[in-house]
Amino acid sequence: MIERYPTKKIYVGDVAVGGDAPISVQSMTYSDTHNVAATVEQINRLHFAGCDIVRVAVPDMEDALALKSIKEQISLPLVADIHFNHKLALIAAESVDCIRINPGNIGSKEKVAEVVKACQERNLPIRIGVNAGSLEKEFDNKYGQTAEAMVASAEYNIKYLEDLGFSDIKISLKASDVQRTVDAYRMLRPKNNYPFHLGVTEAGTLFHATVKSSIGLGALLLDGIGDTLRVSITGELEEEINVGRAILKDSGALPDGLNIISCPTCGRIEADLVSAVSEIEKRTAHIKTPLNVSVMGCVVNAIGEAAHADVAIAYGKGKGLVMVKGEVVANLDEKELVDKFVDEVEKMAGQE
Ligand code: SF4
């Protein structure tokens, strides 16, 4: 397991963020928030997909007033995303579980103090959401479009809240540029112990967002940085959750289900490996027990991989071996191998 940077634990509703809490996956609805039925429907879709925390945009009063009704109809922790208007934050604070604001763009210190007081009264955390596209002018002018500018903005906003006696803070530092995003999180990490919300913003459609987020978030997670994350995808809601959870799983941050090792195939291939692996993926998607399994197209590397796998298939010509913990448990016709393999996986996961 990755050794995580020790951070303060805060609570967004009943979901802990930071400290020893599991790294949570977040997303955001795209409905008009004041369309309560559509927003609740999207939140429920996210919940079903495995989302831990959901955020909604609150650009105007109609949206702020809808939050109470939305909150009554969902069970995910709800974050209100607010810019510029402290009155929206004050209304949101009556219903939601966390407020995302940047104090620097809320206006006067008195207005920020009112928001902080409202959050303190309800034990709500505040997310400082630094975005490279909307930095305060002073940092943009001083540092340009750099990680330094993002870090300076975060430090300014953190101090703003700390000066008001508020420290239930989490921080994000998002840019659409992967390197700048990673640099900003790495630069800020040693300077405080607030939990970090990771994300590469405006990352594009499913394919590119997956690649950018895997590089950026993966690099940070492997450094032990990150307490919650959102994968930003121009696409469907469930995709953000699926990719987010996969990044956590494949970076080793979330032991969850099968780690499938399968070969890329080559001229030595002895079976229809592509069909076999996609069938295995579908039939084992429900398994949550962390298991290493390998599915290899010929004996060249199969035995070596199988020795370290919980369950494995080594294909040969028209037939193959199923192995458990490196021991051969069946030598079967090719058509029977996937069934036997899935049986053994379910047995090991205790889900027969
Ligand atoms: Fe090729 Fe066999 Fe390696 Fe698969 S396991 S890539 S078929 S040599």
C-alpha cells in the first residue's frame, strides 16, 4: 500500500476526507441545479455508480433555494459550488455538507466572515478550489500561468480562512495542464496538512481525460498525495466514477476487486484471448475482494505470472491450464477454461 501524506481528517456529511479515511471519489451534476428532479436523478445515478461525494453548481438564488429539497431526496454528501455571491453561500450552508468557495472572490472580509460563521455553526468544511483559469489577478500578473501562481492563490485563501479562525479546509489546485497541476500539488503539499482534493480540470473527452487524469492523479497518488479526487470528463456521469475508481485501484490506493494481468498477445497466441479477458471482466465485475489474476495467451510467460497470481489461465493449443496460487487445478478444453477460472475466483472471493 502507498504511504499517504498525513493530513487532517475532515467530514463532508458522513464521509471522512483525509487522515486514514479511504480516498473518496467525487463528481458533479450538469443539470440546472434548480431543476430538482433532474438534479436528484443525476445524483442518484452517481450514487449507484459508486460516487462518494457529489457537488452541484450554485450560480444563482434559484439554485441556492433548491438545495434544501435536493438534500432531502438524496443520501450522498452534497457540496455547493459558489463563486462571487456570499448570500448564495449563506443559504446553501443551511442545507449542504460542504461549501466550495474561494474567499478571495467573495468580496469583503465581512462577507467571508459571515460565510465562515455559517459553516462553523453547522460544522461544514470549506473547499478552497484553486483553478488556473480563474486565478486572482495579482497572482496571474506576478507569476503568469504557472504552478507558483496556483500555490500563491491557495496560500492566500488558506490564510484568509485561518485568520478568521477556520481550519476545516480541503484544497484543490486544478489546471488543464497535467504538469502544472502535479507541480502545484507537490509544491503546496509540504506547506500544510489540509486534505487535498485532486483533479486535472477540463481534461476533455473520455479517452483524453482518462489519460491525463491517470498521469496526473496517478503520479500524485503514488507520491502519497491526495485524499479525495474528481476525474473531469466531457461525457457521461458514470464515466467519471468508473475512471476515478480505476485510477485509485491501479495506483494501489484502493484494494478493490480483480487486478487482471493479461498479455498483449503476439504471434505465439494459442487462443481468442481478447474475448476471454472481456468475458472474465464482465463476469467478475461484482467481486470486491482484491485478487491478482492472470490470463496469458501461451505458456511462454504464463507459468511465471501464474506463480504470483491467485488464479490464472495459461492457454495452450486448443486447451489450457487453470492454476490457483501457482498450482495446476485443471487441464481443460479451451471452451471450459473461463467457466472454471470464474468458479475458482468466486470461490476464493467467498462469493460462490
Ligand atoms: Fe505472446 Fe505468449 Fe507473451 Fe501472450 S504470453 S504476449 S501470446 S508470448
